[in-house]
Amino acid sequence: YRADGKLVAVGYDGRLWLLSDSDGDGLEDKVEPFWDRQTLRAPIGAALTPAGYSRGNGVFVAAKDKLALIVDTNGDDRADAEVTVATWTERSEQQGVDALGVAVARDGSIYFSLGTASFTEPYLIDKATGQPRYRTTMERGTIQRVSPDFSKRETVCTGIRFAVGLAFNRYGDLFCTDQEGATWVPNGNPFDELLHIQPGRHYGFPPRHPRHLPDVIDEPSLFDYAPQHQSTCGLCFNVFGSSRREEAHSGSGADRQILLTSAATNAWFGSASWAGDAIIAGYSRGKLWRTKLVKTTAGYVAQAQLFATLQMLTVDACVSARGDLIVATHSGLPDWGSGPNGRGKLWRIRYQDRETPQPVATWNASPTDLKIAFDRTLDVEGLKDLSKKARVESGKYAAAGDRFETLRPGYQVVYDQLATPRYTHEILSASVSPDHRTLTLVTRPRNPAVNYAVTLPSVAADARRRISGMSNPTRDLGTHEEIDLLTDLTGVEAQWESVDEKKSWFGWLPHLDLQVARELTRGSAEHERLLSLLNQSGQLRLRGQLDLWQMLQPAVQPGSMIDWLRPPEDVTVVIEASAPFSLKLADKSLRSAKTDRGAQRAETQLRAPGQRWQLIELKLATGGEVALTATWFTADDPRPRPFPLRRWLLPWAQPSDAAPAAPMERQIPGIAGGHWLPGKRLFFSDRLGCAKCHVIRGEGQRVGPDLSNLVHRDYASVRKDIEFPNAALNPDHLASVIELSDGESLTGLVQREADGVFQVATANGVVQQIGREKVKSVKPSAASLMPEGLWQGMTSEERRDLMTFLLTSPLEPEALPGEAQGQKPPPARKRPELEALLSVSYESRGTNHVPANSSQSRLGPAATSLRVVLCASPKDAGHGAPGFHDYPLWRERWSKLLSLADGVTVETADRWPGPEQWQGADLVAFYHDNPAWTGEKAKDLDAFLERGGGLVFLHWSMNAYRDVDPLAARLGCAWGPGARFRYGMESLQFSSHELTAGLTATQLVDESYWKLTGDFAGATVLAASFEDGGSQPQIWIREQGKGRVFVCIPGHFTWTFDDPLYRLLVLRGFCWAANQPMDRLVELATVGARWSE
């Protein structure tokens, strides 16, 4: 709202509107354009110019490629100029989302956010070298400050993902919303967040990493909006009009509260206690929260209450002059909605009945007693049968008003949340305090530290009318005459007793810090009594538990892992008070000491407290003005921070049974019987054309969204995206209709506009360069580039296969160590190096699955069913360290890999195959130290080869602890006494053979052998390296009877098996040994492999 009362609305399509109330009824009914030139692409964030701004009345708008001032310079209420405030050159992988959030400071400087360079790979890892390109000196992922005259720009902080909402509070402190990112980065923004922006700090996206980003401290969020996938967007502070700072009550330092007063009546939304709170919009699930911020000497402590759930995507909110809340919503479905052409709505929420008692605090006073405090006296008549009408439900993800939630983004973790057990607690009795201000609900004991959702009758509808005198409400507000609240087991148990033991108080406080406790219980009669008692001589005893787990380490996405082991944190707890106190924390007892400032202080360090909650008890002498604060710091960062509310647990609270991590291999009924590899062929086929626009797991074209994270989505939402591609339009990949000067038009994605040229990607994956002079107009398209009818055009089997490919990842690259045996991991193979070797036409292979027991094949008569035995052993003692000779890991991963192929069945063996396996197998592959080998085992090899079986020996499986000659006779050579080795960079030169087609030379970081036992009798050498002054065979083949043997020495390091070129060579070796077509398994070479653009 402007100072003149007109409402400014910024459209997703780049147009700006002025709304006004022409008849004085408090509802805007007149809409006028303020800016309709549509020069702004993807505007997300706006701030009004200050009153009397020298450049005119206008709006700062954050958009793609620029921060602009749209301004009315002549005072006619129509903008007539666009002033570029800031531009930037650093590119991002996002095509649409760019600058977000705008706020204007008191000095006239403008703050805005630049979104992260890559939300999928925020470290910007160069896949060729494995080195990060991200630097905290970059502009991406930051909050930027522009000087009032637009002449200077500087970075305020780093580590921001997408700060959609940006606003200053009453104290001039800056806050922003930031969005969850753990779907892509396991510990990157695990939740949607509210952040207090402080210069020079790093806010965790990307998070600290020992190799990629070791020199940052991840600043914790001020508040996490849980459970995951809320998509926090809009942020405003609950006030309207010109305001002044006013001392609300006596006190000093952090105890002195600054409230807002305004010339306007009802200048905030809701009750007086809501004034100044942050109002947060949750886009994807249609939520509105009211977040109270308490400022302490060390920072802010936040408490959030959900107060509305909408049935549209909730973008933003602001407060009107009469205290109404105006809410902006977007149409369509999560995550993105219907795009710039979709219809949005503005809603007015009015706090009309100002006499009804409002709940101000809800807490668990004991394992059985749940209390709700109200700011006014309750009508006892309205509380009849309360124990029968009220409800209490608990669960890890329970929230107030869950039954009203109708929008849910399609991520598996969301459905995991819904599947988490919930429990109903019988209310045994209900009572009201003598002053009729506090309700108590009694249940059976409840100790698990989970959420407790409380539903009360509206205490009641009839009572509200009696108290307020509203015999006839002005409007039917619906049938939900109920109050929904949420509480948990956070807080501390408090007990006060006077010196003469004649007065006492026992109850609960939300925080050990008395200033925080005072603000968060304001309006509760029970707590007002305690605060008055503290002025008297006595003793205050506080008991609870402290959760000191992951203080500066972001949580990890359930079911995910990070690629490094985080060190334990050493946490120091600091208590300060205005009077002497004693402290017990964990196994330590302390007494406070006087500081130079006159305060009493005690601090203690807890080394690696881990997940175990630490008992704390404090006894403080009271009398007069009492102050008590609690802060913490870690060995990594000495800056003090206040404890969030969630860190304090009641002394009798118990950790809930940890929800089981989402299984790595989900059970999805809709894809039962589906096959991954045929699904991949469909995705890359010309018939569906998916890969012409989309990248998935590193393959495809980057026109539309990267689909690699679909493994986190649920079946129904992905099916909906395919079946109804226009239901939700990704704002980062919005199509445009480009009208050309010659009358023709083109629909595509404008990837870039620079140097007078539009770079446009069309639906067939073709990128065109169009000169600006040839373009007449560019308008958002109402439809996705993705064509309709794809789902309907597939058979049920094809749908299962495609969805299996999209929703599951059978194999991911194994995490790379920093080094192994002093060797650094090699860079990932480049795509051009592999394209010729992988040039297999998916269309020619068809899309039908060949059953494992089938003798028919679409590959030709030789491609019959293939029965493979993979034989490994436990890691041997000489190779116990991780990163190399990991035989069990190879067997596990290659079992999954080979099982994807048509007609292939895989069995595993330990140390040596059993008789039945020798009889039934077509191919036996070994990777171990060959611990079972004796000369007697030669009979198994001879019999198997005689009937036409294929043998594969990888790396040290050619070892013979005994009887080396019989093994060497069958392999050509074997490891025996006198053999030599070297690990490091290895250059292989290939001989001409069908197995090495397309290969001349390559390099591996692995291990070579030479001076082996044997003379390579009957062997054909395929690859050799230069060792000890001569060419030494490293890969060879030989035939014996009807059978074939493939021997490959490379395979020392685990990373070698994820090298797609090495894997291709070994897969060809499998096929040659088994007498199969050479390209039968070629499609497996890149599945879960490491390769780059």
C-alpha cells in the first residue's frame, strides 16, 4: 500500500496495477494500469519508493537480468519511465528466476537478492576436474545493496538460495525468506527458512564442505517452516502507515521493547499482540504464518503460528490502512502454478470480532496437562462438554488445521510425512482456571517430543456472540466454528518460591531467557503473575534439557547422505544474569562469577554432545528487576547466538522414535513390473522426444527443467505433469510467443537476450539466434512447450517402463574420496570422448523387455538369455582402507547394473562359485584376492570352459596364494612370486580388435602389474602400458576349448569402475567371453557412471 492508500500489485506477466477503493467500503473496486509495457520478465519482488521520493512515485521491481525502478515522474499516477537500478553479468542455470525480493532501507539504499547460480549443483563442480567453481566472491546467491543514488553496489551476505521475500522490521533489521533446497543438495537448506540478514555472513547454500567450501560458517536460520516443501515466499511486517518508535515499558538494553504506533486506526492485522510480527506466505501448500520475533543482545528468537490455509498458491501479503490483510494467490498447482498468463486472486482477511478471547499461548505443563491461555475472560457456559468436543492429536508432522490443507507438492517426502503415524489422545477431563483465562486438558501421559495439534470448539460460537454482543454476525463465516492450535514439548519447567516459603509458582516457560519468555507469554494471566513475583525476594528454579545437535551443521535430507563425515561439534553454553546463580549442565556444576560489566556469568563447554539431550538446572536469586540470558557458540565460530525455541526441551520429554529414513529403493505400486532400461529408451526416442528438451542424470538437452530430481517426486504428480503439461508451468522455463517482423511467429524458450540477439530454444531442441530487429514482440505463452497427448499415446507397459526410468535411479556414482593411497580421483570423462563409443540407436533396439528366461531377443539370434555369476570376497587384510579393492561393493553395484539389461539374470558367489552355479552360468566374473584358489579348482575352470562358458578375471582376482602355475596356464598369466605393481596415472595403448573398436589410447588413475607368472600362451593382448622400460600387457583374452577368458588388470580403485570408458571395455569383455553381440550391454556403460559435458 502506498501512503495515499492505493494498493500496488505487480503481475507475473510484468504489468503493474493500482487498485483503489472508490466507495469507501474498505474493498478495492477500481483497477488502473500503472505500467503495462511488459518490459519486466519474471518479476518476483517489489518495494515502493519512500514518500516524497525525489525521482517520483514508483516501484522497485526485481526481474530477470535487472533491478528496475518503474516510476511516475509527472504525478499522473501512470508510470512513464523505467530506470535500471542494477544489472549483472554472472549467468545462472535458471532461465527465468533471477533477481528476487526487494526492500528499501531508511537511508534510501535498495536491497535485493540474486538467486543461486545453480540450485542443482551449487558448488558448480567442474565435472572434468572435480573442482568447484563457486566462490563467495560471486554475486550469485547473495543479498545485494545498491546505494541511494544507484552508483554503487555491494554484496551484503552470501549463501542465499532464492530469497523471494525481503523486508526491514521496526528496528531497521533486514530479513528474508529462503527456500528449501535439500531435494537437490542433501544438506542445502533442509527447510524453508526465515533469515536475519547480517553483513558478511554465509547462509548455507551451498553448505560448508571440506573440499569444495571449507572456509565458511553456515549461519543457522532464524526459523524453519516445517515440514518440508512449504516454499516460503512473501514476507511483510504487520504494520501499516507512518510509524514512530515508542518505549512500551521500562527497562534497559534488550529488555526495552520498541513498539509501533501509527496515525492510522487499526494499523495492524489481528489483535494488538500481533503488531510488528512477520507474516510469511507459504506458496506450495497455501499457508500463512505469523512469526513473532524477539530481539536479544545476541540476535533474534522466533516463534511462528500458522493462522490460515488457502486453496490457492499463496504468494504474498500486505496490511491495509484499516488493518485488513490482503493476500495474493496464484492459480494452478504446486510447485509452480499456471505461469504468467494464469489468473491470480487477491483476498481480504479481516479481523472483525475484536472482543472474542484469543489464545496467546499453548503448552504442556506436565506429561498429562495441556494448557491454553487466553487474553480475555472465557464464558464458562461455552465450555460445557469441552472434554468431549476438544481433540488432541500427536505426530512428528502434525500441524494446526491439517484437515484444511488441499495443496501438496508432489514429492515423495511429502507423502512420507503423511504416512508417518499419528495418534489421538483421549481427553480425560477439562477445566478452566479461577480467573477464566486458562484452559487445562488432561490426557494420559504424553512424553514423546513430537507435535501436538489441539482443536477446540470456538469457546464457543454462541459464547462469542454473547461476549461480543454480535447477535447477528455481519456475514456467515462458514461452519468451522473451531480453534486449531499447535504445541510441543519445548520449553523449561519453572518453579519460584519466596524466601519465606509463603508464596510459590510452578509452571512452564518457552525459553530460559526471561526476556524471550516474557514476550512469548504476553497476555497469559498465569505468566503475568510469575513475572510480578520475580520482583520479590525468592528463588527461581528452571529445569529442562538442551538439544545441542547440529548447531552449525545443516540437517541432512531424510534418506540421503553427504559425501563426507562431519566432525563432532564442541559447544559452549553461556548463561548471564542480573543476580548470582548456580548451574548444572550435563555432568557439570558451576556457580556464576561477576563480570566487568557487573553481570553474573557462567559458561561451560560440552565436547561432542551429539544427539543426546543435556539436562540443565538453574537456580537464580530474584528480587527487583531480574534479567537472565542464554547464548552459545562453538569451537568453529566464537560469535554468540541465542538458542532457538526448539533447543529447549522439558525435563520429562523423551526423543520420539526416529522416523525411519525413506528407503533408497521406493516401493511404487504404479511402476510394479516396469523396466528401467526400456524406459530410458523411450525417453531418448524420437517418438516421445523427451531428451530433446530435458536433461536427466547428465544426459539430454537443457531446454526444459532438469528432471534428475524426479526420484524425489511421487508417481501421481509426475504422471500429471506428463498427462497434463499445462497444469503447472515452471517459472524458470516459461515459453514465449515471439512475433517476428515478417508476420511469422515462433514459440520457444528465450534462454538469453544479449548483444541484440535472442537465443530461443524450441520444442524440438533446436536453438535459434534471432536478431532483435527481427522481433516485433515477445509475450508469455499460456502453454508449456511440452506437447499434450504423450501419456495417451503410450501403452500401459510403456507407461510403466517410462515411469520406472523417471522415478528410480538404480545406481548412482559412488562417492569420491578426497584421495586414496595418495592418488587424487581422475576427472570425469567428457561426453565427446564417449559419444562415438556409445553410438547405439535406441530406436533400433526397440522398447520391449526381454524376459530373463526368453530365448528370443530383439538384438538378434545370439542375444539369448544370459546367466551371470559375480564372485567376490571380503576385502583382504592388505587392502583394508576404503577406496580400492572393495570387492563386496563391486559385487553389489554390478549386480544391480547387469540386472537392468534385457534377458540377464545375476547370481552372486562368495570366494568361489558352487557346483550348481558352474553348471547353470553362461559367464562367471571374479573380483577378489582369489582366497579359495588351489590347483584343484582348475577342474572347475576347465569343465566350464569346455562347455563354452565365459570367464572374466578383474584385477587381483588373478592372484594365487598357492599353486600359481595352474592358474597362469588357464589365464595366460597370474600374480605370483616376483610380480611387481605401480599405482597412479596409467597410459594404455590398445591393439586392434573388435573388443577395442574405437579405442586407441586412454589414461586411467589405477594400478598396473608386470613380471607375472606365465608366458601369455595362447593370449591376445588388447592393451598394454609402459612399465620398467618396456610394454607390459594389462588387458588380454584367450580361448580354451569352446570357452573364452577375458582378463583385465585395471580395477584397483573404486572410481575406475565408475569410469564409463573402462566400464564399456569391461562390458564388452563380458559380452566377448559369453559369446554375445559386442554391444549387447553397451547401454549400461553410463548408468551410475561419472561423466560430464
